[in-house]
Amino acid sequence: MPHTIAEKILAAKAGLKEVEPGQLVTARPDKAMSHDNAGLVIRQFRQIGAEKVFDPARIIIPLDHRAPAESEKTAAAHKSIREFVAEQGVAAFYDIREGICHQVMIEKGHVLPGELILGTDSHTTSYGCLAAASSGIGATEMAAVWATGEIWLRVPETIRIEVKGNFGLNVYPKDLALYLLGLLTARGADYMSLEYYGKAISQMPVSGRFTLCNLAMEMGAKFAIIPYDAQTEAYLKARAPFKWTPVAADPDAKYTRVVEVDLDRLEPQIALPHRPDNVVPLGKAAGVKLDQIVIGSCTNGRIDDLDIAASIIGRRKVSTKVRLLVIPGSREIYLEALRKGILESLVEAGAVVLNPGCGPCLGAHQGILAAGEKCLATTNRNFKGRMGSGEAEVYLCSPAVAAQAALIGEIPDRILP
């Protein structure tokens, strides 16, 4: 029987010869990731009477969402996590200095093709950029995983996305991701797996693939997977000194739907408040006056994202009408951006560079918006109240659009050289 990538991975992790969509399986994940909410997982872990985690080598905990701690409550939670890590012998612990959990996971070699990875963050789907099946789960579920090393999962149906053509000038993977989100809507891939194919996908670096898989969650996807190829192999050889077993879909695998996208006709996209799937071409939002612009997050905080923004801004200055916040996705990216002069260029232009982490994206402590303010961000969510006041507005875009907006203080109709 022919199978998709997700079906093959789940069959392997459940110890079964094959599975089919809709089937419930008991799977053993390869890795289990929690960030600051590990404090809640720990409480649940204690409440069910567990004493030892199933395998400390398979648990990864980066602190990134509220880093550094913005309150005494968060500081206490961080302290409890550090104590638990020492008690349980969890070696893969990354304190506040390292960066966003998803970026850290792939940078540090914790993601391998063909693996099943679970995380207590909805955007864990990002790891499909390295041909893994990865998904977010709740704290209670993770506590059970820590205790038993197992979880129940339903085998998802799979949507095949065929990308044709080439990216045009100033059109990027974020634009493709937003376009797909607008096309499929926030419910269009509920508990499904997405597989991406096409020349533009095979030529796309891991950074762009990360963006695609990251935003797939906003369509409701359980997994988002880009098949293993030369790009995957090259990235991993530099970072993961382990063996891996790539998984490919069978040529005659059955898909619940095939979605075709013509890149040759794609233009820069933007998501209007207050839904990530409220997507329109850039020109339809042009002229909106802005108060804040954010370039960063797990969606677009990598070195090429920062480089794109810096190249567009160049030697010009950020408009005095806006605050431009720049957040490298990790310490590694921060250091590379320093060495290349990217951060220096952005700071000279008027940007404020924050420490690697989630920053304004979750609205906890950095870059909070006041009532009536408007923000343009390269993040993945623009729900009402997401970045502060429920009376503020957040628009989503690519780093290129954000950089152009920073120069003029409003949403542009196009990106100029």
C-alpha cells in the first residue's frame, strides 16, 4: 500500500508495518521539547506521581519566551526548570542566552529527517524544514510523554502542495506561506499533514523552508514536511554528527487534496488584523500608518531575513514616526549578524536590537503595543491582543516589506531599491 511521509514516520514510531489516515496509534517520539512552559509540564509531571523522565537524552528545554524573566513569577518558573533539569540530568538545556526554541532545535542538531518530534509550542511544525514530522502538544500531554515516552496520535490525511514557477523580485517564502494561509484558511488543514514539492522548494534554503513549515500551523496542520534532498543533507552535515534515515512518500501515495501555486504570479502578501489568514496582496494595505515594526521571531529571525532587511534599508534612516525592533532568532544568528555588520547597519539606521528570543511576538514584555497603535511584523500571529492592547492592530509581512515600511512609516505599496 502506498504511503505519504507522515504515514511512514508514524508507522515506524508506532512499530507497525503500515498505518492509514484516521487510525489511532501509540507512538514513541524521538525528541520532546518544552520552553518556558516546562514549568507547567513539571507541575503536571509531579501531579501524576512521576519521578523520573523516560529518557533525559531525548528532552530539550530552551528558555526563550520570557527571556530574561519579566516578572517574579516567571523568574520562579525559570528557577524551577533549572532545578528540574539538574535533578533529571537533562543535558540539552539552553538558558536565556541561546534564543528561540525552534531555531535552537535545528541549529543544535536536535532535528533529524524521519524523526517524530513533539513540543509544547504550537509552531513545533517548523522542524518539517528538515524532513521530520513535528507537532505541538499541550503541557499535560507532554508530562505523560516525559513519564512514559509514548503518546496517542491520529494518523493525519495529507495535502500535497505543488509549487510551480520561480520567486519574483522581492517575493520570498514568507509571501508564499501567507498566500497559502489565505488560500487554505485557518481551518483548511486541520489535523492534516502538508507536503511541499516543486523546483522552487528544492532550491529553497532551510531558512525559507522553516518559514513555510512554521506558518503551516496557522492553517491547523498537524505536520508540515518538506522532503529530504540535497539542501537538507548539506545543512545537517554541518550540524548533526549523527546518522539519519530519510523518509520519502511513495510515488503513488494518496493525498486528500492537491493544491497548486504559481509563483510567477505571486506578489508580496500581507495579513490584515486580526487573523493570520486575512491575507491580501500588499497593495491593498498600502498607506496604513504604523507605530512599530518588528523584524524577527521564529518565522523570520534568521540571518538571511536580517540581511534582506539591512540591504533594503541600506544607508538610509528609519522613519522617526516608527519604532523598528530587530530580534535575531538565536545567539548564533546574533553573532553572525554582528560579524557581517548587519546589526551595525540596522542600529545606525535607527533600529533597536533586542536579545535573541520571542520578544514582542507573544506580547509578554518586549515591544508591547498601546491602544490604537498599529504594528507591522514578520511574526506568525496577529490575533487581537496578541502584542499588547486588544485595541491595537498587528499586520504580518516579509522582512522585505517590513524594512521598506520602516523607511516611510507606513505600509508600502511596493518595495523600492
